Amino acid sequence: MSIKLLINFLIWFIIYSHAFTSLSNTTYRTDSTGKVVYSLIPMFTEGFIGPIRTLYLLLKAGNLSGFGLIGFTFLTEFWSPYSVLFFVYLINLNW
């Protein structure tokens, strides 16, 4: 594994985890005992699957304007892992 790839992964992880955690309703959850628990698991499960599922359901329903709007949002907001990957890619064009 090259150093450049490792640096890219660290940049991606720091930006994405900060943006996703700032949503706070997905990383801080109340467990069955009533304690608030911090977990990054939703960031790696729902964070990746959710945008794909949303776009699929919009296409299936035939809502092309919603598909375009939400697709643009997924590519421009840093709480989406795909937008951060695109951002890191753009940074690499100048390396």
C-alpha cells in the first residue's frame, strides 16, 4: 500500500467521520437500558447503503426530478461518503 493511498484514506475518513458525526442523530443512539451510546457502525452501514437505496427507490417510483436533486446533494454534501471520495479525488489531481 502506498503512502499516498494511506494519506488519501485518512483525509477521507477524517472529513467523512466529522461530517457524519455532526449529524449526531445517527452516531449517538439510546440503547435498551436508556444509556446514550456512541457508535460509528451506522456510518459504515447506512452511510454507504442509504444513498444508493434512496436513489434506487426514486428511480423505481419514476421521480426523476427528485433523483436529480438528491443525487446532486449526495455528490456535494460531506455527510455522504461518495462526495468526500470525489473531493479527495479532486485534491489528488493537483498532487
